[in-house]
Amino acid sequence: MTHQKGCVARWIGVSIGVAAMAAPSALLAANAADQLYERTLMTAADSRCRLFAPSVSAALDASRAQARGATLRSGASEQQVTALEQRARVKAAGAACDSKDLTLAASRVKAAFDGYSQMLSMTYPGDVSSWKAERSASATIPVWRLSQPSAFGADRMMFGLAGRAKAVTAVATFDSGPRPYVARIIVRDTSRTLGPYIDMRAGRSLAGKVAPRNASLVFTAETREEAPLTLLPTGAKTGLSFRFPTAAADAIAQLDPREAVTVEFAFQGRGDEVTRKAYVEVGDFAAGRAFLR
């Protein structure tokens, strides 16, 4: 994690290929830290020098986010990743926008990402669940732009970004009994914690990959309404849709890909409220969100 590139011409290596992006297992098998360094460097250089068309810039940023997740999954700490990214940005800041090395590196990025930038959909497999990203959006029918399914008991949920506005949305269908009056997203507070809370004994259970409530941010749904058919879990006929503030997506994007987010549905009880909890794997949420740009 500590090595630095010797010259700009080496910024973009064969590992930046789209094939590695499309197959997370191949991405992890390669040197994830090298990929993160290269893609962070070129993203920073693009921001300063405007090297690429917006579609290529967006594709590069999505790739950078995916490489960041792969680096964390490979065992690097958040502090190590942050330090690596900072070194890449410093390196980019020291390069002249019209230098031959930067021009060569930019041409390699463009060649690698031109095709990827035209893709309309992408699936990001995780350890337990996957995110599905869809660039196309209807002007009249709400559809999922980035989504992950979840089951909790007999109930089911779709969670992600929906519609042209890419609103943070949870749509749930409940097997029986009353329906919730409110929903909340519970996310680890990265400003008050040093890293993810992951109980290794939990195995594949996402419930063992969430932070305690006193170390978390809570986002309450801004709206509650009947869900449109296009957003319901597969096979469901009715359900409720909850929309959350954009800040919830920003908070999720900052998390470690190995951890999870809690979506809590609250029901009126006798006295205290009753809750049911669904869990969403963070995975490559940040990469999928960047892909939509």
C-alpha cells in the first residue's frame, strides 16, 4: 500500500481494463490497491484538467469507487485507503495538464472506458447480495435505477435509488397484519467510528455487519405512500413506498463495502412501537451510484 508510481506513463496499466471492472472476482485477484491509485489519480487529473467527456468521466469515477471497495475487501484499513487516495491526488496535482505523460495516460483511459460509458446496465455482486444499476429512466413510470432485494421473515423489500430523481427509496410488502407508519435507515456514523462493526461469527448474516444504534445515523422517511407496481418486489401486488433524504445515500456511499445498513419499519403497538428490520449489504453501492451519473 505504500509504493508510488515512478512516472505518469505508468499511471494506467493493463489492470484498468473493463473486463476487470465487470467481474469483481477478477478485480480482487488483480492488485486492487494499484487500480485504486491509478483511477483516483486520473479522476483527480480529469477534475483539474477536464481530460474526458462527461460519460467517460462518470465511467472512470464508477471504476474508482469499485476499486476502492475491492481494496477494502482485500484487507486494507480505511486509514490505509484514505492515505493511498491522498497520495494519488497529490501526484495528480503536480502534473502539468499538457504534459506528454498525462496525455498518453488520458488516451489509455479513454480507450478503456469509451465502450463502458455506453453501457445501460450493470450488476455489482457482493458477498451476500448484489446491486443492479440501470441508466435508462422513464419520464412517466418510476423504475429502479439502483436496487437490491431483501427478505426479512415473510416480508420482502426492494431498496435503492428510484425514478429520474434517483430518490433513496424502500418499497416493502408485508405478509400479514398491520402496515408500518414510518421507516428509518440506520447507517454507521463514519465521523464517530474508526471502521465497520463486523461480527465474524455472523457468517453471511447481514445483521452481524451493522454498527450499534449509539454509533449510527438515523434517517427517517420523508414520505409514505402506496408503491407503484413497477417498484414492487417480484410477484408482489401491493406494498408501501418510503422516500428518504438524499443525505442517506451520501452516508451509505461512505461505508465499508463489507458492512450492512438497517432499514427499520415501525408499527403501532400497545405502548411502545414494534419494529421489523431488513438489512442491505453496502457492497458496491458507491460504484453503482457513480455508474448512474
